[in-house]
Amino acid sequence: MNKRMNIFGDFRTFVFFFCLFLIAPGLASAERISEKKPVFELTARVMLLDLMQDKAIIAEREIALKSHIEKGQKVWDTSFLDRQGNQISPSLFRSRDRVRVTGMETKEGIVAEEIRLMD
């Protein structure tokens, strides 16, 4: 009988850890989602666009630009669009251009998903 109780005790322990293993990734992703606020949107003038540092200052707010290196070249994950919504080079943006920035606000700050010329 004692052996039987020990088997059920081990089984309960197994079930507990198995359930924990299934639930833990969901809890972690829920935490990541809660770190982000809903979509951030700002329409204002560009003060500075620093493509080397992957940042922009728009309406006195520092905004991170997303990029990655692919085959030794910088590839932009942030979309830079003209007035019609066509993809353009970020080097075409100038100080004092009026833009609409959309992105996410995280604990680290604002991260731009898209920057679109307005005028």
C-alpha cells in the first residue's frame, strides 16, 4: 500500500510539472504583451533623423527605428513611406518634414513601425 501511494504521489508531481510546462510559455507571452501599450501614433515635424544610431526625434520625443543587418547591409524594418504610401529611402526625410509615426510604446520607449510623409 505504501508503494502504491508513492506511485500516485510521483504521478501527481509529474502532472503538476507537465501542466506548468504547458502554461509557462503562455504566461511569458502575456507578460510581453502587457509590456506594450496599444499602437502609438504621432503627427508632427521631424527634428532629427539619425540613421546611424537608429533613432529619430519628432516633436521632442525620441523614437527608435528598427533595422537589422543582412549580408553586411543595414535593412530597415521600420517602413518609410511617401505621401501616396510608397516605400522610399529614409535618407529622403529632412528636418522639418511633417510626418505621421505609428508604432508601439514599450517600457524602453517608442518603437516606430512606420513613418509616413504628410506634406
